[in-house]
Amino acid sequence: MKKLALLLFILAAAASAQKKNVILDEIWGGSFRAERMESFNALQGNNYAVLSYDRPTKSTSVNKYDFATLEKVTTIISTSDNAEITSIEDYQFNNDESKLLINTESTPIYRHSTLGKFVVYDIATKKIIEVDADFIQEPTFSPDSKKVAFVKNNNVYIKSLETLETTQITFDGKKNELINGIADWVYEEEFSFVRAFEWNSASNQLAFIKFDERQVPEFSMDVYGKQLYPTQDVFKYPKAGEKNATVSLHNYNLTTNKTSKIILDNYEYIPRIKWINEVNVLSVMTLNRHQNELKFYFVDTQKLQTTLILQETDKAYVDIHDNLTFLADNSFIWTSEKDGFNHIYLYDKTGKLKNQITKGQWEVTNFYGIDEKNKTVYYQSVEDGSVNRSIYSIMLNGKNKKRLNPSIGTNNASFSKNFQYFINTFSDVKNPPLYTLHKNTGEKIKDIITNENLKNKVTEYNFSPKEFFNVQTKDGNFNAWIIKPANFDVSKKHPLLMFQYSGPGSQSVSNTWLSSNDLWYQMLAQQGYMVICVDGRGTGFRGSKFKKMTYKELGKYEVIDQIEAAKELGKLAYIDANRIGIWGWSYGGFMSSNAILKGNEVFKMAIAVAPVTSWRYYDSIYTERFMQTPQENPTGYDENSPINHVDKLKGKFLLVHGTADDNVHVQNSMQMIEALVQANKQFEWAVYPDKNHGIYGGKTRIHLYQKMTDFIKNNL
């Protein structure tokens, strides 16, 4: 038996040796990039459109396909056939799909916002209309397709597609002072929207939010470039406890050419506005500064009367979402965590609860829409385990629930406008994205994109499977995954690198296809390292109580969970408890910094990339949602700041930041560096000039990951 076991081991090792080892150039050079459907748009008549790039001709086109057959119906526009449009970066249809609004050139501002040049393309006549000669933001068709609203230099404009005249409707916009119709930095980052204006259904009113930033403190970043003298990027950034922009709601009437200010009761934030089906009624969400009281109003824009429809409060905070959908009678769909888990509710137009549509100790993770004719709701949830995503249909009355996806893993649906068909995107740890066409019953019609070549390519490499398991500590049972070293030998002890993010409501342990980081972990596994990720308390999709228990104490319980998980993992026979490291990016960098300090007897090394080192330095909306203000909760801020624990450093520490990080400012790392120096603690650090929170561009990612790889190999 011993000879047979030895022979099998030798054969397995030989087979493994014949496979390739992945290298950083492949990881960040796109060698493992999956084929995807880009800029997907569901259209009328069971059609859909996608943006396609043809490499041989270097042309970009918008193509229309039939949902039922997947056959191409027509090429709507192609740069190869149109000399006036040399680039299509993105597009949107008008309501009747007779026109396209095309982004031909863009430049980024912040994470989600861009400046761009746009044209309107008439599909039938092939006529092209320039929206504006300058770079503009967020151009949007009116519902009647006769106008386009947009923002330029912080002011709102409306362009008539009939007369070609442009009307300026605000005049006080000024950089770092007043913004009309576009979110300020902190709204864009934390409430996840850029366009702060909305057309009503009759196309005769335009509601917009105004941001008065004049009292907001400024933040400046040096931009080095290649010039002799650096320049500065100066922008308004409200840090925790500081003055926010004063936001107000306004409505422009195109018939009277007058703007009215809409008065709302006590509020700090206006995170969402949306017109209901009545042409003179605008719905508005407001939040108080603590973000634990949400109010939902209907505003009569003719009478300027405001009616409170719904109010939600929470001991911690209320999350903002985009799941508001109005039915024909102006009853509405809404999601809420009020029963402890995120579920779908139906209210009448007065705010009276008609029905809780979904129920159970699991969470709805996406609301796809409602087929009103058949009274059927379509949604995504974690009913098949919190690491998975499945697609379900359910009747408005909460009955006849049905899972629509055939395979368990991560499923996401794109429905046709009439909800007769959907395209499912499925992946798991073993399978790259698979696009399939289905009827709304879940019945599969055919494959669209299989990524079979990528799946076969991965088998050529010396990869270890990602396996799911649970880590039990004295404080709970946590989801985890593990990637074991290549040629794993259970009788040997292996060094362990832990990765985590751990931010409130986040998830790093999910059953989905390989990310670029996963490929890097495979590279480390090929060199004998064990890689494990644990989602501790505060992470998402396990109920409100689990997520919100870190309230007012960011960096306390999450760090305890990583330390205790490392202790438990160190007890395993195949893990070397004396060689455990941890790393993370952003919130994960905050976590890894705290972990090597508070867990200095457990972690031998840590890497912190773009970390928050004190929540006093981070923005108001995110930080105060979880911590209240520094003035109200100073101990919560300071006791969990790694800056205040640098004297505990024993292991090896690498600190990395980009100087142009407009999100987590390099100030965080500079303050951490100064604290470490004054504590006379040796460490390593790397600063990437003019790189933002993502730290990319050119060879930057390869350089960063080579640095981290070398640091791990030298210290773990």
C-alpha cells in the first residue's frame, strides 16, 4: 500500500509539473479576461442591444438582437460606416427607440462621474445632432424625445432637438461653490449617483438638486505629472463631523420657464428623487444626518404641497436603495430591512402597507422589476446560501415562488422589457461567466456566451480549487474560502496569507469566478502559500443584526474576528501558526493595519493598501452612517484607529498609497507613517505618484503586486 501511495503521489506530482505556473504579466495583462456582453440594453418587441468592438477593423457598433432567437436583427450604427462618429464609448436609447444618445469622447472626473462629448443619432434618417460643442455631463432624453437635458459648468441646460436651441435654466453654478443637477463628491461616492435631475413623464418639468458647497472645507492634492512645478487639484470634501453641502430641491417648469424651490421638513440629505406616474407629483427621499431616519414624500409640484408617505427608522442606520418602482395606480414596490432581513414590500399610493411579498431569514439582493399584467415580481436573493445568488419569480401576493436559474452559484438576470425572456449570467468558483437565454419560467432556450476557451485554458495551469468552509470562533461561525498550496501535503505546515475587506455590508466570500486577486492567490499557492478569506461580523447578506453589530465601533469586532479566526486556523495541522500574514485594500487596509497591531502575537506580517487609518479623515456620509460624528463618538473613532496603536507593532508591515487618491486620501498613510516613525518602528512603504484609489495605469498594477509578492516571500 505504501508503494502504491508513493506511486500515486509521484504520478500526481508529474502531472502537476506539466502544467503552467501563472505569472503577474498574465494576471494583469488580460490573459484570463472573460468574454462578456457589453452595455446591454433591453428593447421593445423582445429585442436587446449590445455594444460590440470588432478587433480586425477596430470599429465599434451598436447591434440589435432578437431575444427569442439570439439572431442579430440589424446593426444600428457602426463607426466603420459613419465618418462623423469615430468612437462609441457608450449609448442610450430614447423612449421609442428611434434615436441614440452617443458618448463619443469622455474623460473621468471621480469614480463614477465623467465629462463627455455627445451626439444624438436619428436611426431612420441617420442624421446627427451635436448636443453641445463642449464637454458636458449626464445628457438625458426627455420622455417625449424632443429634448435633452444636461449639465455644463455646474449649470443645467435643455437642448431642443426640434429647434436646436439650447436653454440655460440655472446661472449660479460655479466650481467649488454651487452645483446644479450633478451630485457633489460625497453624494457620488456614498449615495452612488451622479445625475441629480429627473424629467417628469410629460416632459414639461425638470426636477433637480442644488448643492451649495461654499461652507464645505476644501481638500487639495498635488499633481506631479512631468511638469517643472506640481499643480493642485482642489475640491470640496466633507470629512466626518464637518460641514456638508447644503442641498435643496428645485423644479423647472418648461411651460412657464420658471423654477420653484420645494420646501421639505428637517433633513440633511436628499439621496433620491423620482417622478411617479402622475405628471405633477415627484417622490423624494430624505435622511437626517445620523441616517437612521428616512422620510419618503410625494410633492405636488403645481401646488408645492408635500405629503409624507412613508417613514423608516433604525437604531443604527437605514440603507438607501434603488428598488423603488411605481405601478400603474401609483402603488409602489419598496425594499426594507425592517423585519431584520432585506425584503420586498408593496404599498398603496398613500403609504399603507398592502403586502410583504418576500419573507424569510435570507435577503433580497436585487429587484429586477414587475410584470404588472401577470402580477409577477422578479428578484435575486441569497435563498440558496449567503455565498450564492439565485433568481426568483413570485406573485404580488407572495405566492407561487419559483427559482429560475438551473445552477447554484452567482446568477444575475437581464430581462426583456415585457419580462417574457431573460439572459442569465452564471458563474461559480469552477466556471467562468456563462450567458444563457431563458423563458420567464426559467426554461433554458440556448447558450449565448460559454467562455469555454477560458475554462479550458485554466486547466492548463497549476491551479488549486477554491474551497468553501466555515470558521468557528468564540464569537461566531463565519463564511470562509481557502486556496491550498499546489501539491498540497497535509502532513506539512504551510505559511498562511489571509485576505479580507470586512466593510459594513460587504462580502468577500462568494461563489463566483476568479478575480484578478484570485489569480494572484493561485500564483502564491504555486509557491507554497495557503490563502484564506474570512467574512466576519459586520459583513453583509446574513441579516441586519449581523451587519449592524459593528455600529459606532468600526474596526473593533471585525478585527477581533480576524485575529480569532487566525488563531483557530493556526491550530490546523497543515498551517504554520508562526507564519500567518494578512492583507487588505481600503477598508481592508484599515483592517490589516489594526490586525498586525492588536494581533501582534498572531500575525507575522501585514500589507495595507490605500488604508483608512483614522475615520476622522474619511468622508461624512459613509463614516457617520456607521460611527455618528467624531464629536459624538470620539472613543469609537480613536480606540480603533491604528495610528493610536503603532507602539504595538512587532511584525513586518508594508504600507502603500497613491498620491492622487481622492477617496481615501494619502493623508491617512502620511499620518500613519509619522506615528510609526515617532514610535521608532521600522516598516516599509510605497507611494505611487498621481495614482488614485485603484492604483493602476501602465505598469503600476504589475509593479504593486510584484512588490507585495516580494514582501510576502521575504517575510512570511
